Amino acid sequence: MNIKKILKKFNTLNISKKLMIILGVFGLIPFFIGIIDIWINKQNFYFFINIPKYYGAIILTFLGGIYWGVALNLSNTKIINNKLTLFLISWSIIPSIFSFYALYTEQIVSVLILSLGFILALLIDEILNNYLNFSKWYLYLRRFLSIIVIIVLVSSYLILSE
């Protein structure tokens, strides 16, 4: 898909969807700053922390929280069954557990744990789309953002393991 088509589709979205896309893309900035810091300074971080690790843990936890909200919003409707509601609630805390574990492991291992968490979150999004029918723009955004984040986290691993 070329840039003109993307911009044309973007212009057809309402203001709230545009804002979500813009904020999602801007949310990548700390990952880019963090990978540059790791690349330049290795273990002697300019910002005193491994930004992709800590910011990644926050974002992964946020991704789980989305499903807590989905379960709350859909629990009063007959759109989904009880098993799916229980799965949504259960899944909503799994990314937090990944994040918590990643924060308490060494730098190199933690970014791999977070990478696995982001891959799993994306797979769950794809599976749940069959039941919840997410908007196409949302799935495209999630795929794009997740792939960039996973690339940054794996790159962090490769740089730190040198």
C-alpha cells in the first residue's frame, strides 16, 4: 500500500480514531530513544535505565488492561458468552505478569520476555478478533505498533548481548 492510499484512508476516519492512531505512533518515540541510548551507551545508559525494558513493561500491561475494559463493556450484553468473558478477564492480567517478571530479571532476559509478551498479545488480538470483530484500522495499528516494538526489543537484546 502506498503513502497516498494510506493518507486517503486516514482522512476518512473520525477525529477520535485519528487521535488514537497519532498517539499510538507517538508512543513509539520512547522505544526509539531507548534503543538509540542502548546502541550508543550499551550498559552505561544515559537515562540511567533501560527505556525499552521499563516502557515496554508499561505498554504491555496497558495492552492487557484493554481486555479488562472490553470484558466490562460486553459483560452486560449477549454478544459474548461467559467463557469468553472469563477468558478476557483472565487474559487481561497475563501481560501484567509478563511485565512484572521482566522487571525483575536481568536486562538481556527481560527484553526477550517482553518480546514474547508482545507476540502473545498480538496473537490473542488476532484470535479474539474472530469473536469481537475489531475495526480493521485498529488491527492494522496494533500489528504495526507491535511489530515495531518487537523489533526494538529484539534489537535491544542483540545490542546488550554483544
